[in-house]
Amino acid sequence: MNGTEKGRLLLIANPAAGKRAMERRFDEVCGIFESGGYSVTAVLTSSPGEAESIAFGQAAGHDLIVSAGGDGTLYQALNGMLRAGLDLPIGHIPCGSTNEFASAHKLPARITEAAKRILEGGERRVNVGKFGERYFLGTAAFGAFSWMGYATDQSKKNRYGYSAYVMEGLRGLKRNGPHHVRVIADGEAHEGDYLFGAVCATDELSRRVRFGRDRDVPNSKALELLLVRDIKHFSDAGSVIRSLSTGEYDDSALFFARADEIVIENEPGLIWSIGGESSGEFASVRVGAVKDGLRILGAGK
């Protein structure tokens, strides 16, 4: 440690994320934080879900947490911290395959730059979703595309990035829907057959998926909802994908809304993905948000 002690830092790193880049830079990253004035407790995960148990058991007594890995590693670290009743700032070093959270919040893509930004970039609070008793970042989703984060082959994600998810989603349209769903958003009900649904509690979804005419409207609601209605012909999927990619659309197959609380009632057997991880079947779910529930370090503007 140098002469200016800032406190204790818990680094939780997933060495298997992406192309194992963090594994190669682990000692260098620890050195950056130590040079920045922190006493570092560094832990490499060795099994899925371990980041949450590490944060839950070891975050107390530290002044900040840094997750290094994909979106799932950050999601797990957040859950562990909140389950422990703590409100610590979290820094994130994105080294997964698509890094949706990092892209939305303009975190540096290079590992060493991301570590330095955590030390220098300041703090911002963002909303956190709450799906039942679980907290999430990114999206809670069902149907086609929702399972791609955990079902897409890692080698494909490494090679093709976000395109790998799109390709897998197109292949899975027929086997993943439609699903009959009733959605109640702030008391207003919507019912129909949907291929896909997603609820986002931060602004990642609205940055990527937003009606062009709505782009500059201030958002006072905590949640954003996207539903994709049943597509009768496979050729129509291309139009939907293009609309989602550009954010400039008024496609009749898409429904977008904002709310502070969303209740979703669905048919039996519908599997949800929360934060890109398979989370099981739920007949009825209530999704809320913890406003300003995450103190993220180093986010861009």
C-alpha cells in the first residue's frame, strides 16, 4: 500500500469470463488498486454463482466492491451485497462477451482502463430491479432471446459477440413461443400472445430499444417494459430485429411502456431469465425497483 490509504477493496473476478482475459491481467489489476491506495482482498471464482456468496460473506468490512467478469458477475455481486444489508459502491471491469451493462453506462472496454476509471471516475446511482426477492441489473425476461445469455455456446459468444445471441434467438423462435401472458403495468392490463417480454430497471433497455419519437421524453418511471407479439411468419423476425437494433421504429409487433410496478401472470412452464441467467419457472411475478439502489463507480455520461 502507498502512503495515502483509501480503504479496503473486495475484488471478485471470474477468470472464465469472455476469453479468460481477466485471468491474465489479475495481478496487474490488483497492482493498480494497490497503487491507488487500497488494501485489496482478491478472490477468483471457481464455480457459477460463487460471486454472490463471496460478496455476501466477505463484503462487510470493505469500503467498495469490484466485480470483474460479465454482466452475471456484477449481478451476483450486487445480490450478495444487498442480501448482506450493505450499501457499498461497486466498480465493474467488463470482460464478458457482450457486456451490456458496461456498454450502456460507458465503462471502458479495456481491463486496465476500467480499473483506473473506478479509481478516478466518480460515483453515480442507478435503479436496481427487484424480481420477487431477487435483485437484477439489465433485464428480467421470458421467451425467445431471454435464455440466450446462458444457452449460447461460449465459443460463439467469444467469436461473434452480440450477434451470437441474435442468431440463437432466430433459431429458437418456433420452440420458444408464443406464450399467453397478462401484464399489469401500474394498474393497466395488457393481455395477449407474446414471443418475448423484458422488464428493465435501469436505462440500458431504453438506450438500446426506444421509439424514435419518444427518445427525448424524460423518464420518471422506474421500470421499462418491452413485449414482442407473436410473429406469424419467420420473415417478419428480421424486421423486429432491425427495429430493436436501431431504436428507430414503430413496429406493430412491439409494445413498449414505462411503469413503477409490473405484475406478469403467465401460463405454466414459462421460464424466466434474470440478469442473463436462467432463474426457473414462475406462474405470477411482481417486478419492482429500488430507485438509486446501485452506486456504480466510473460510469460515463
